[in-house]
Amino acid sequence: MMLSRGKVPNFTLRPHPVITGIFFMVLVMGILGALALLSQEDGSGRFRQQGILVLVITGVICALLAILATSKFWFRHLWKKNSTHKRHHQHSKHHPVNRSRPSSR
């Protein structure tokens, strides 16, 4: 979200860049951590369980970050630049101030 000259938020059609960066960092670190644990497996199953747990936690965190990064895509009225709201336009059109008043003679 960027602020334009009129101090009105300008929403662009791309995921939030900071959250997307955090998403990829968590994803890479989680996969590398799980692979490190899985490579230490000696047959006891301890490192395998820890590796799977790291993958599950990484998946949950990445899913939440993906939802957070793309949340503006769920609000279609923010997609268009300079979008007009039909309800506001309709309200302005039928507002009592804008109606022609009968003359009081």
C-alpha cells in the first residue's frame, strides 16, 4: 500500500513485499533445518520425528504468511485504481440536497 498525493491509500495488485520476503526466508530456513535433521537420522527415528515436526511448523507458518501477504486480493473493491463505489454514487445522486426542490410560493 502506498500513499498518493491526496493521502488516499493506493493499493497495487501484488503481494506485500516485506511479508513475501519473510515467507521465502521462513520457507528456505525450515526446509534446510528439516533436511539437516533428516540427514542425521541413525535409525532411532528421533531425528526423523524432529525433521517432520519442523516441516509441519514451517508449513503452518508459511500458510499464514501467504494468507497475510495476499489478503488485499480478497477485497475486489481495492483492485481498481481510483475505484468508485456505486453505493456512494447512488447516495449522492439521491441525496435530498441534490434533488430539485419545489418552489415555495
